[in-house]
Amino acid sequence: MRSVVFALGWLLVSTLSGPAVYAEGLFQIGEKAPSFGLTAITGETTSLDSYKGKVIVLGLFHICDPCMMQGSVLQKVHESTQGKNVAVLGVNSSGNGKREVGEFLSGFPVKVTYPYLLDPDKITDKLYGGGKFIPNVYVIDQRGIIRWQRVGNMELAAADVIVTEVNKLLESRADNM
């Protein structure tokens, strides 16, 4: 009996910690953020490089409830950083079409006013290690370097936490001028 309990405990620990260990390998803090070019749901084409010089908050989402919650959090971040040198971007990284993403966004508890990009070829999923660890949120500095990331844990990526990270980068840039 003791060996069965031990085996079940080991299975539970390895199952629960496996994704966390794997997700930890996705963190690219200090590395250059991979660039991409995509089209927003509103039709404008943009690239990550076009926001260079700004602090970028990048959210990678699929169509799911956790992504809706995190996307709503990014709306709060967007509103809190209006007038600052900050860009908030959302990306549907799972390849869904414009109609599906539009329906998803219409179900949000808040109106999304930041650019929400379509990624039909799942480029960002590949570049940023998304896939089964969604949502992903990155804070990228003015030089295009990833300075903060959270994968799939919305308590660690609350609006106030993200805004604090953004403000640190804005302040450090001001100190270096």
C-alpha cells in the first residue's frame, strides 16, 4: 500500500511540476524579442519592430476563458498606460480566423481597444513557445529586449503587476537619458 501511495504521489508531483518546468524553459528574459508582422482584426498591418522605442506589453492568446480574463487584464493595462510611451498588443496565436476572433472579443467583459492581431500561421506560438501554455504575457523594453514574462498564471500577471513592470522600464529609460 505504501508503494502505491508513493507512486501516486510521484505521479501527481511529476504531472503538476512538468508543465511548470517546461514553461520555465520558455522564459527568455534578457533576450531579444523575436519580431513578427501580423494584421490586426481591424485590418491594419503592423510588426513588433514598429513599436521599437516603446515599452511593449505583448499578450499571446487562444480562444479560451483564461485568455479572455488575461485579455481583459491587458485592457486595464492599456487604459492605465495611456499617454505613456507604451504599446499593448494582443495576438490570437492559435490560428483562428477573423470571424472567430471577433466573436471571442465580443464576449469579453470589457471592450478591447488595444490592437488585437490575427496570427493564422501560428508564427507567434512558435517564436514565443506558446501552444499549451496560454496565456503568455511579455513586457519588452524600448530596445526590444524581453524583461518580464508570465505563462498561464493570471495571479502573477495581474494588471497592477504588469503596470509596475512597465513603470520600472519607463523610469529606467528616463534615468539613462
